[in-house]
Amino acid sequence: MTTEDRHQDLLRELAPQVLGALVHRYGRFDACEDAVQEALLAAATQWPQAGVPDNPRAWLVTVASRRLTDELRREHARRRREDAAAAQPAPAPVSDRDDTLALLVLCCHPALSPASQIALTLRAVGGLSTAQIARAFLVPEATMAQRISRAKQSIKAAGATFAIPPEPELAERLRVVLHVLYLIFNEGYSATAGPHLQRPDLVREAIRLTRAVLALRHDDGEVAGLLALMLLTDARRAARTRPDGALVPLAEQDRSLWRQDEIDEGTALVTDALAQAPVGPYQVQAAIAAIHAEARRAQDTDWQQILALYQLLEGMARNPVVTLNHAVALAMVQGPHAGLDLLATLDGDPRLGGSHRLDAVRAHLLEMAGDRDAAVEAYRAAARRTTSLPEKRHLEGRAARLVSA
Amino acid sequence: MKYMLLIYQNPANWEALSEGERDAVMNDATAIVNELTESGELIAGDGLADSSQTKTVRVRDGVPAITDGPFIEAKEHLVGYCLLECETLERATEIAVRWPDARHWAVELRPLMIASGEEM
């Protein structure tokens, strides 16, 4: 790890603590967040030359407070009205740990769209700069800055406060936080190659933030389940694409490339969670990933157990994507026709919205069943529908392989 | 999801519009662009010069042939584009419906391909 990486890690770890301290002192989440962002940028430019200060957290709080009071003074002069900060009550002593959770809950406020929740979480809790977030989501920095500023306005308009809500609201809000972390992970994980290589940073960030949530909510089986799912999925990253960016299906991956440390940690997490906490969808998905991970070769996969887990998952989170995966597991256990019958129940399902995934899974099962012409047709239909270049290439390749076979 | 909004016009019809109608198209487009910039949904957007300014380039056996004028002879020409990022297809369609050129000619809305993918 380079010195620059160490600075980055330290800054990201301190970011939510510094922001929490400022919001307690001054209120005004939106203005505090801008000030912290400026302090982080100042640290990123000054620390490499001047060295890390003895108390980096205090340094950041001081710099950010100065930026904030300058800004509030300017605003005050502009508006000629009472300084909003002056009216704030004295801060109650709160731990940094609670602040991180309160910030996550605030950034994942239900009034925001998922895209805004993601951007704001990465900036306010993750300590990423607007430029980094913009690069990760492949949009210009000005566009991302506009989205973040709008997200902060929406939070303000919704009357959200910087506090941990009471139960049962907290549990509900925590589900949204977990979903946002899951989306951040997926965004990074599904990146393939080429100009988008920076995106795997999102994987690291999602895992880091989920670890932070687990440290605060260690008795929540779904937090552990989500972290396990991320680790078990990320373990396959090196095997899922070829150097040219082409996708490698699970059954054809070189399993020696899977990261055993992540598999071990993920498996232990999900095993503990399943034994101790009420079972939820992330834990079941992690359990499925763990079963795939324990098979040395694709043909050793315990599909019987995977099928049972998909049945369990369908019972708790009924959605067409789960049914698609369920159909594959069913085909592996009972044969392709059983899987195809289950797929037929999804025909015309508006929730799939003409997604290519139905055609792609059907093509795969038709190929298993030996119905070559229908499989080629379904692969081609899926290839026309997908908006993913590597998936299109993969599906066209499958069709071509069958035609020439 | 990112979408490309492709804006078409028929130059003969455009010239036949009254000045007031032409102003309305321009002003409405500017108003939507401002709104989309403010909402963070506009990634890029530009108008294109008249189709008579087009160069069409073909390379055959390594030899480039460059001709004046568009590749496809049509009454309606591409006159501009907006690159959008919207939460849903419904939202992108709503923007397309409000685009002023759709009242006189047509706009096309096409999803962009992405470099990400899931292994199957």
C-alpha cells in the first residue's frame, strides 16, 4: 500500500466522524457536508507534503469548521438575516459510531431515488470526492455535483433530521441502507474491462461500509448475510472475465482463481448468521453462493441444496429474478423440462419488463434439453434485448457455437 | 439507465414554420435542457449543423471515399441529440414526449449499451 493509499483510507475512515461532529455543532447537514468535502480535499493535497497531523480528526474538524463558518458568514451577509448556526442547541455527546449509522440512514432517506442515495452515501459516508463518484458512474463531474446538491435539498425538504430513528423505523431504514450498499457493490462488480476499470473501487467501498455497519449492528443477521454475499461474490471476480473483458459463466470458471480468504470469511459469516439470527434474503443468497464456492469442480455442485434454498428464497422474496435462478436450479436437479415449465410461468410478467434474462435462461435450458434450433433463437432474442455489450457478445457467441456444432 | 434522445427535423418544414413557431421550438428545448441540467439528468447535448455540411466516409479495400451529404437520403435529418440518465424508461419517455420537435417531426429514444455485465 502506498502512502497515498494510506492517506486515502485514513481520510475515508474519518470522513463520517468529522461530518458527524460538524452536524452536531452546527446543524445544517447540507452546508456541513460541503465543508467536510473541502477539508478532505485540503488534506489530500497538504498531507503528502506536510505529513499527517498528530490528530488528523481534529485537524479535519478544525479546517471544515473554518470553511463552514466562512460560508455561513458569507451567506449571512448575503441574506442579512440571523445566522442559522447561532440558533443551534449545544451538541449532545454522541459517539462517532452512532454518527456513522445516523449518516447512513440520512443519506439513504426514502425521499431520494436510489441513484441519489448511492451518490450521497459514497460522498458523505464514504468520503469519496465528487470527481471520483462521477468517474465511477461514468458521468461528467458537473452532472454528479448537481445530483448530490439536489439530493441534499430533497433531504432538507423532507424534514429529515440527523438522528438514529427509533425502532421499528430504524429496522426499516436499515433495509434501505443495505440495499444501497448492495447496489454500490453490484455497480462495481458487474464492471468488466476497458475504460471502466476504476469501478472495482466501488466493490472495496461497499465491503468497507458494510463491515462498518456490521460493527454497529453485529446481531443483525441480514447485515452479516449481505457482507457474506459480497465477499463470496467478489471471491470469483478474477475468474468471471477473460483479459479481453469477455464474461465466463460460473460453470466454466477457473476455480483456482477464486479467492479462498474471501470464501472462508464469507462462509463463516453466513454460517454464524444462519445459526443465530432470523433468516432473511441476504443470508439465503449468501448461503447459495457459499455452496457454489465449496464445489471444487462445477460438476460437484450440490444443486439439491441450492434448489431447496431457492425455494426458501421464493417464499420470502418473491420476484421474477429469483424465479429465473430457481428455474436453473430446478433444471439441474430434475432436468431441463422442469426448469422450462417454471420459466413459462414468467411469460408476459410485467416485472421483467421485456428483460433479456428470461430469454437467456430459456436458451440455456433449451440447449440442455437438446433443442438446438429453439435455443439458438432464444440466445439471439436475448442478445437483441440486452443493453450490456459483454452479455450481448456472450449470447451471440453461444448461438454461433450451437449453429456450427 | 442512459438514453440517447435523437432529434429529427425536416428542413423544408422547418423553413415553412412561422418565426413564432420556430422560436417556440427553440425556447421549449432550451427550457427542458435547463431543467434537465438542474435535475442532474442531462449528461450531454448538442445541436448538429445542417445536413448539407455532412461528410460521409466509406473505406473499401483500405481506400477512403469521402462524399458530401448524408449516408441515408431522407426527408428528415438528425439535427441534435441529448444524452440522458434517467431512473426509469417512463421518465425518459416523458422527456421525449415534451421535446418540441416531436410535435412537428419525431424524436427517437434509444438505450445505451453498457460495458458492464453479469456472468450467466
